[in-house]
Amino acid sequence: MSKPERVTIRDVARRAQVSHQTVSRVINGSQRVRPETRARVEDAIEALGYQPYAIARFMARGRTGTLACVAPNLTDYTFASIINGAEEEARRHDYFLLSASAGNEETFGALMNELVASGRTEGVIVLNPYADERHAHLPPSFPVVFAGARPREEAVSSVALADVEAARQATTHLLSLGHRRIGMITGPMAEDCSQDRSQGYEQALAAAGLEVDPALIAPGTWLAPSGYEAFRKLFGLAIPPTAIFAQNDQMAVGVLRAARDAGLALPDDLSVIGVDDIPLAAYFSPPLTTLRQEFAEIGRQAARLLVKQVEADGESSRHQHRRLPAELVIRRSTAPLPALAPAGDGAV
Amino acid sequence: MSKPERVTIRDVARRAQVSHQTVSRVINGSQRVRPETRARVEDAIEALGYQPYAIARFMARGRTGTLACVAPNLTDYTFASIINGAEEEARRHDYFLLSASAGNEETFGALMNELVASGRTEGVIVLNPYADERHAHLPPSFPVVFAGARPREEAVSSVALADVEAARQATTHLLSLGHRRIGMITGPMAEDCSQDRSQGYEQALAAAGLEVDPALIAPGTWLAPSGYEAFRKLFGLAIPPTAIFAQNDQMAVGVLRAARDAGLALPDDLSVIGVDDIPLAAYFSPPLTTLRQEFAEIGRQAARLLVKQVEADGESSRHQHRRLPAELVIRRSTAPLPALAPAGDGAV
DNA sequence: ACATCGAATGTGAGCGGTCACATTACCTGG
DNA sequence: CCAGGTAATGTGACCGCTCACATTCGATGT
């Protein structure tokens, strides 16, 4: 009762009057088994309710067929979607993908140890803003792919949004609507992603012959409340911006809320654009214009890269760095700069 | 190079001049080792960079110290938050929690097999609307806990929101604001959770001496677009409702959007209340009044129950069914019924 | 000085598969 | 009718660890 007494391959063998090896052949689909024998073995398996014991198999094979996805948390839509895509792709390649979260550096180290050093997994997808420091926790040549963040070093593959281009697109969209005084709310500047997006913003401005005004740039945390705060800061300015590029949707939504609370009419008094296209983006007021990121595709590609790396086993195929394009989704939070705007021009 | 050549317990033993068993004792923190010997072993471990091989340990012990959490998907905030709580709690009990998703019945079966029958995990938390049919895929006495859904059968523990009460609270809140014609948007009626919430709604109405009007009940899918649709259906009525109880926030948000698109002034023309309190609930227009669910706590309790069950190993502690209370969070999407409302009374 | 006992350490057998190789069965050609 | 080759099957070791038990060690009491 308390001991389930596992049915083993040898139990099956005994019942089917064959050797344990033949049973092994059957469960692994080897061709070298006479149909008649195979049938007998299959009957025995059925009768005994035999289930292969994965752990023993891992042990003998020295492989687990398992990949892992590690993220700071699982609740963020961004991370979850990437994992979703990765899971799907891993399954297609007959790998099992497990996911776990580690919020801080310490937990991350422990998790990596649990996952990698202990031999539970053959490769890891790291979703992490501070991917590089984290990488240090891994054994030198262990298969790793970064997703949603680019590594500072070249020695590891990555898949992420083309951040620079996306930010340039967002800013250019605002520019094309006539805006000249464009504020930006960044993510934490320690993250490469924030740096890249800031760079894209600057490039777009430069291309339009505008100088960047540091006063128009406010730091955020990726979370909505920081967007709210940033709006208040930007609108405390003598000449406030007529449009804001928020580096992600959550912060953009914070701006929307703050602007409405301040009595602005949107989008006429202020255009707002975000990045991500979160599922509810169309349900805010006004519906959010944003740059859509294909999270699932990032996950899929990361998984594909990882599988290749795991199976290369040594003869490392060169590390790749894939950047996926963003798609501009125009809704109603961005509008042309009103012709008779009081402080529209002469901003620079 | 291609073969990393694992350092084993015996390599360490050789170097430390002890038996492999002594090394095993050291890495398992046994008391029965002389400090001096222990130090020697630890030095050897350090020098060789030995890492215990979890798979072999599982094999020998017959235990994996791993629990799993299975959800229809990982991207839904609801599921992800529960998993988050569960992961935290599992770690506290020295279990490793892995999560995986299975969207349909078939995948679910395969996943369960991969997880349970193969011996990868010792217990499973199932987050699933149709939990019961799914349960069928598991061996009879395997440790399982349902989270966020109640099982129809008694023979399995569960942790979930007190759905009936939550719905009653929501409806009562609307009632207390003077509303008498209250619409409801349900989740898929195949799910127990939707049924329970509908029941709570009916109870509240009954307690107020009101009859339920079937025309005021519209079915949804939990997703925002279905809320949008439902609004249109409800407002096609001769006497539309003055308030709507949506069984979750996403659908409530769909209603908000639809109402604004229809030119209603919120919350004066229509009060809307949801359930969940998703992170961005306060950022919609108007900020959504809702019943807050403590997802992480549900996850934590589920994990705790599961651990207890796994460790009981046979002498099954009675199955428990925990229902957690919801907390009413009043924001600005609900308001008193205007005194001079045209079709406020006489609804019944 | 020696039997006694608990603490420290060692020994070998599994756990349930797979692998490499040995063996047997069966068919074919000369 | 038998050598020769291939298909089908069997054998035993081994993966890296833990377990149950055996053995050795050292201090103690008389």
C-alpha cells in the first residue's frame, strides 16, 4: 500500500518469456524485434501496467531530455509568453521544458545549481534583464540561450526584440504626426534593453534633425506606477512634451491614467505610445498605440537555438544573435499634433 | 571535451582517502563523521569541483523531491500568480516545483504521463477549469491538489476562491448602491467556478427580494472581447441593466470599453464590477471596482497541502477543501444609481 | 590487560534502465 | 547438406548514488 512496488522491465520480460533487453527494444521502438515477439511483450506490458521509469532511463543514458526556462518571475506577461513559445517548440523537438522563477541573484544561483549542476537539465533559456551577471553561475560550456535580452558578451546565443529599431519606429511615428517635443520614459537603465530603446529614440530624433533634451527623459521601472510618476515629472516642465514614448505598455498605461487624472483630453492634448502590445492594450482609454512584440516567436526561436546547441554537443555551431522586428499597431492614443497647439514648435 | 566526465563520489573518496560512503555521509550532512575526516572530504570536493548528481540520487532514493504545477497556460495572470505562490511555498519545504502547461485534454494526458507515470514528480497541483476530467489521467492514489477550481468528487483536496460568497459580495455591493436591474456576464458554464459565481449572484438577488431575469445573464469566455459582446447584447434589451457584474476582470474591462464606445458616461450610466483585481485594474477608465483574489495565497496553500499529502505517504490525512475569501476593492467603475434614472425601478 | 560498547568507517548490493557484445536462429547459395 | 551471413535475442556490466549491514577504532570499566 505505502510501497507502490514499481513494475520493472524485468517483470515484463519474465511474463513475456523474453529477456529484459528485448523489452527495452520494444519500448524504444527498435526494428530488430519479430512482430510476434513484440506483440507478446506488448501484451505483458499492458497486463502488468508497466510504465518506463524516466529516472532510471536518464541515469543509464546520461541524458534527461529536459530543458529549462528561468525567469525573474512567471507572472509578467512578457516572460510568460516567451516561455509559452519555448515550451511549444521544445515539445516539438521531443524535449520537455520546465520553467522556474528566481527573483534575485541568490535564488537564481541556487536554482541554476539545482537545475544544471545536478544534471536535471541539458540546457537553459535565461530570461533575464541582467542576463550577464547571471550567466556567471553556469559551468563554462553549458548550453544557454538568452531570450528577451542581449548578452554583453558574444559567447552566448540570444533572441530578442530589435530594440533599437522598435524604439526608432515608435519615435518616428510620433515625429510623423508632427510632434517635436517628445518625452521618453525608460526602463531601468541598468538593462541593455532600456539602453537600446533609448538609443533608438535618439537616433530617430537625430534623423529628424532634433536634439535630445535630457529633461524630457524620465526613468521608470517597467511598471505602471512609474509611468504615472513620470508623467507628473514631465508635465511639471515649463514646456511639457506633446507626446510620450514609454518603453513598455505598462508604463504607457500609467501615463494614460495620470494624464486623464490631470484633466488632459487624450489623444489631443498628449500622444502616448508604448512597446509590447499587451493583451488588454486595446481596452484602455484611449486604446493604446504600441509596438507589437512577438513574444511566442522569441521563445520558439530561443528553444530552437538551444536544442541545436544541446545536440551539437561540443562542435559548437557559432553563437547567434537574433533580433525580431516589432510591428507598429496604431490605435487611438496617438494623434496628429493639433495645428494650433500653443507650444508645439520651437521646442529645440 | 565533448564528454564532460562527471566527477563522482568515488573520485572524491579516493582523493580524500576514505570510502565512497563517507563522502556520501558528508554531502548529506550526517553527524557520524569525525570533523577531521569531514574536512578532508570537503577539501577533496572543493578541489575536484564535485557536484552531486541529482539523477543518481533520485534513482537510489526512489524520490525526486519534485512537485509539478500544471495549468492550461502560463500566460494567464491568474494561473501564473498561483504558480508563483506555490513555487515559493514548495521551496520553503525543500521541494523543487516545476511548471508546465497543457492546453487541451490530449496534451494534458501526455504531460501527466511524462510527469507522473515516469516518476519525475511526487505530486501535482492541477490548475484547471475542468479539473475533474483531467484527474482521470492520474494513477489512483497519486498526490494531487486542485487550485483555483473545486473538484466535483471529494477524494481530492482543493484550494480556491470562495466563489459563491465573492459573487454575492459583488452583487450586494451593486444592490447597496441602489441598483435593481443588474446584469451578469458569466464564464463558461461548464466550469464549476462560473456556476458557483452565478449562484452567489442569484443568492444576493434573492436576499434583496429580487427575481433573477434570465435575459440579464450573458455567457462569456473569461476574455475581454466576450465582455464587449455581452455588453452589446445586454444593451439591446428594452430595459437595459444599470449595473453589470462580470465574473472576472477581463470581461469587465471589455464592458467598460464597449460602454464607452457606445457613448455611455461611466460610471453614471452604468456600474461595472469584476472579480480578480488584475494588476492593471486601476488603470482602466474608470478604474475598475472588483473583488480581489489572493492568488499567491491560493498557490501557497495548495503547495502546503500537497507537501503534506506527499509526505503522509499512505496514511492519507483527510482531503481538505479550502475556500479563500475575496476582498471588495472599490474604485470608480461603480456608483450609486442616479436618483432620477429613467428605468431604474419596476424592473421585476 | 581485556572484554564491552558506541562511534566512525568500509563493503557490496541494488535502484531500473541502456549499452556493448555474445549467442542463437534462420535463411541462402554452392 | 553445410558454410556463411544476417536477423533476433540474451548476457552481464554499468550509470552514480544510497541503503543495510559488517567491520574497525577508541575510550571505558573492572
